Amino acid sequence: MCLLVSQPANSKFDDDFIKGVYNLNSDGIGVMYAENGTINILKFVPKTEKDFVNFFRTNIEGRDCAWHARMRTHGDIDLENCHPYQVLSQEDGYPLYLAHNGVLSTGNAKDTTKSDTWHYIRDYLRPMLLKNPEFFMTEAFKSIVGSHIGSGNKFILMDAYGNQVTINRHVGVFHEGAWLSNTYAWDTTGTKHETRRYSSYSNYSKSTALSSYGGYSGVYGNYDAYEDEDFDALNEPKGQKAWPKESPLDRLAEAQADEEYNDAVDFACELFEVAHVAGFNLDTVSWDFAEDYFFYAGSQLAWGLVEAVQLGGYTEAELLAELLLPQTDTDDAEEVLDNLMSSLDAQQQEQHAA
């Protein structure tokens, strides 16, 4: 999971919000802020919810800063693997730090005690910026890095002068005046982002789940009929006529489709993270399959799948089969779904009985 936040000094987060962040991201918290030409980096691995809240109130609240709450996907749980990470040092002539939300495809195979972010900085960003540090503030840098890491990943970089750059800012959200990297790593209950959270998977009946099947429907129309660069990750363009842009209703439909695609990216990122934590190997499945599944199954069932994986309701083989449903016939999909939901219900009943 992880949550990355760009926070102005006047943002106000209540204890319920901070506790909710800790409950989903308890493996470390860190903050970076600039004062008088110096960048300050503070990190902490909390043992309790109270420790987390106290660190936030003492070191983050009221600051113009960027902060990060960690849920480990790569590397050890320790201070070194807490964000922010150093990109360039004072000895390099330009102190620069970075915090990251997401899972990078570049991984951490060279040293599994370090995170994927640590490796990405050493292998890509540091060589790129060492001789021209201020390049990080250019549109070219944001475009190059944003394309390389994909929209499921977000970076915030900050220098000692308070210059702050957010990579893939467009796929984040705003809450209490602050920019947040996602909606899946904090409790959105009672906020305008609430509809993007998932409820209990067991609350969905078979009829509700199956009613979501049948392709890309509703306001988005038949997806395959359109060419749009934002959807290249899902399917090869079919060559049909692009959406007309004359009508306000057409523009509204396009904007809604873009937002739905961003939800699909969030879903894919979260699913791959929880699958990694569960010890599953999804190397044979690309994010395209996960994003396809989001549109095929619908938002409710897709986010229910994430929770089901977290609850231990899926084996690796079952999850792979579920992600391949968009490539199967409807009858096959119904049979697989019946089996999977029966398995999950049985497991949840066993948990409740225990």
C-alpha cells in the first residue's frame, strides 16, 4: 500500500484519519521539509498506533512538507527503508530527497534487504541527476520518469530550498487541502472519495457480481470503439473513430472515463501490492490484465477481490484464474466465480467460528 502526501502547513488531519493511515501502513513514517536552506529528514518505525499519532503531531502537523507512511512490499522493516530516501547529498553539492508510493517493476533483486525505491534511485535517478541536479524541476524530467515508472507509481522529490516536484500528480487526489497519492491506503469513509473504497467482499451476492460482467458498458460505451492514449495500457487500438469532442456531454463522458481509468490503475497497483505481501508470484500477469479485470468485473467486485486476497480467501492459482476471467466465456466466468465465492464464504465462516 503506502501513502504519500504533499501537505501545506494549513492542512488539518484529525486523529481518526491518522489512525486509519497507521492501520493500513504501520511499517514506518517519514517526513521531509526545508528550512533556511536545509532539508530536514525525520523517520520513525512506530510500535503502536499512539506512537504513530504522536510522531505526526510532533513532526508533521503544521509544516509545509511531504510525508510518507509505509507498508512494506520490498526490503526490511527498519529506518533505512523508511521514506524519504536520499537521491543526492550535501557532498554532491545539492541535497535532494525522494519519497515513493507504488511498486516499481525494476524490483530489488540485487539486494533484497533494500527496497525497490532504494534501487531505483541508485540505478536510475542518481546517475541522471548527479551532474545536473536542477533537471529534476523540469517538465522533461517529470515526463521521462513518469513514463518509465508508470501511473501506478508516484514520486515526490524535494531539495534544500523547498522546491518540490510530484511525479504522476494527476493520478492523486486532494483531501483537507493536501495532495494524497491514492485512496486505497487511507479510510475514505465520510469523504467525497468514499465511493472509491471497497466494502466487504462477502456482502456481494452472486447476482450482484455477475451483473457487472459483459464488457465495458454504461456511460463509457463500448471501450473498443474508441482511441484514447490514456487507454493504451488496456488494449491495442482497434482503429475505429475517436470520441467526438464538440459536445459538453461528450467531454463529460470522456472525463468520467478518464477518472474510471485512474481507478483501474489504483486497483491494479493495490492488487499487485497485496498479492506480493501474500507471497504470490504474478510475474506471468501484466498490469494490463488487472486493469482489464477492473472494467470487466466492475468497481465493487474488483475492490472486493483486493480485500479477499488480504483476508486469505484466494490461493495464487485462484487469483490468476480470476484475473483471466475477461479472456474466458461467460459460462466459464460464472462457474469460476461460483467456486471462488463458495471457497471464500467457507473460509470466512471458519474464521468467524474460531
